[in-house]
Amino acid sequence: MTTCRACSSEITGPDRYCRNCGVPVAPTVAEFDDTRRFSPSNPLPAVPPGQHDTTNPLYVAPSPAYVAPEGSAPSAPLSLLVKLLLRKSVAWAMIALMVLTLVGLGIGLGRATDRRRAPDFHREDEDRQERDAVNEETSRRDYEIAVENMLGFKQGVFLASEFPDAQGIFVNHLMSDDSAAALAKIQAGDLLTKLNDKPVGNDSALSEVLDTLKTGDEVPVTVYREGATINLKIKIANRAFPPVQPKLEPSDQGFLGILNSSRRCCIPGTKKYGVEVKELQLNGPAELFGLRPGDVITEFNGRPVKTPNEFNRYIRAVKPLSKVVLTIFRGNTEQKIELIMGQRWEGLDAIMARRDRRDRRR
């Protein structure tokens, strides 16, 4: 039994051709063992035309025509066609697979590029927001410096309920007793509503008015104070220079011992504001001289007290061991308390730094 060299089908018997694909079977050496030399004296018998020499040892009887049964393997030409089609299908499938692979790689590379670029776009957006925030902060600071230097007060925030009938800029505290606002008799707790006869209901409006003014201009100013509108005049100071403020060492500043306080409205029977005491330092001057939590301070040595920051400015400006008089409301009763100012405590680091500065000046 042999196998076909073309389709590997089994070849049985004396078949010389593959019944599946028709390829001739290769002869073997054994088939040539029975050969004989040609002898002129004994020639081979003549074979009539159309017949076969059956005495030839190489003769193989032809096999009967093969008819493939129904449902069996296809004939040789059909089998070759199927195999050819299959090979082409496999080739096209491989080509399609390669195309899909290349497309997938392209999409993957594109997404990877997008992922690499996305952080850059995000970073650019963050940088832009950061620049905008820095520019906004710079503009805000320039505006605040203009208000402090030209008008001489530090503005602050306020509740809408404090000024239901007016809009303007809240005066938190004055920069010094010689500032433009102090000389114009503006007080901490006032609401600046007009400057140079122009409404200043917000920061933008006040900034626009300040840009039109020069150093030395004396212009009208309107403030809202305790339910009343007051018209004053203010002399515009230099935008580039802050008001002159006394520089006191911490040891030369007064100390009262009020740890926490807040703006308070209103004094019973009036529309006046004061500063309510929330917490006192144990054995501090305020506690030792009879001040209590809940007291509302309205005056400090005869000067109105309407914001905690202005009250603290008054305290720091008084030298230690000085006598001061506080006007307070305890419930509905007005009282005056005389006390002696304490000395602001300095940490060891602050003391050594102050001594170093003094030694350098010498």
C-alpha cells in the first residue's frame, strides 16, 4: 500500500494512478527486477492495434471506471477547486486580519497620543486659570492699596441687614489718626456711599472714581452712619505712599486682655453700634477691672468704638500702665469703667530679634 504524493490518499492494489486526484504513482525498483534483454532472435510477439501486451511484466490491467458513491468525497477536479477556493479564502482572511490589526494599532496609537496630549491640555487650562487668579489677586491688591493710601482706611465686609437702605464701601478701620479719612472725620463703621458726587456702591465703582482723582484733590464724600447720611470733604492722599503710622515695639503697645470680640448692633433705644466682649483673658486688665463677657463697648477714652479692628488699634496706640476709660452697656445700663493698661507680652524670639535690631543700629 502506498500513498499519493499529491493528495496523500491511499493507493491499494495494482493501481498506477490515484483515484482521488489522478496523479501517477511513482514506480518502485522491484518493478524493474523482471526485465529482460532484447534478443533479435527471439523478438517480442506483435500486439494487434488497440490491444495490450499482457505478457509484458510491466503491464497493469486497467481498473474499471470509478464512480464515486453519493455523499462521498468529490472528484479530483472538484477537490482541487475546493482546495483552491479554501486557499484563497485563507489568504483573504489573513489579509483582512492584517488590515484589522493595522487599523487597531492605528487607533491604539491615536488614543495613546490623545492620552499624552490630554494632560498637556489640562495643564494649559490649569496654567491659564492660575494666571487669571494671579492677575485677579494682583488687581485686587492694587485696588486695596489705593483705598488705604488715597483715602486712609481699610475696607471690610458687612451684613446687608446692617445697612438695609444704603449701598457702599464699609470702613473697617482707619490706617492712622493722620490719614485722609481721619482728617475728614470719617469713622470706622461708616458706609462710604459717594465720592466726588459719584455713587460708589461696589469696588469697581470706587476704583473708577479713584482713577480720576489726583493727589491733593479735595472732593466731597458721603457716608451713612447710624441711620443718617453725612456729607464731608476729604483730601486725596498720594496713591504711592501709605499714611504715616507710629511704629511701636510690642513692649510699648497697650494690652487689655480681651481675647475675642465682635461687632454688635444695636444699643438699646438707639441705632448705635458697639463691640461685644466674647471672651476675656484670665487675670488680664479687662477682667481684673470688672469687664465681663456680654458687655458692649461703645467708647474708648471718648472715641467711638464700632468695629473690633478699630478697637484693637486704639488699644495698641496706648502705652502700658496708662489709665483709660471705657464706656460700656451692660444690658440696658450705660457704665464707665476706668482701668490701667497692661503690657503686650513678647516671646523670647521676638525679644532677641528686637535686641539684635537695636545692636545693629548702634
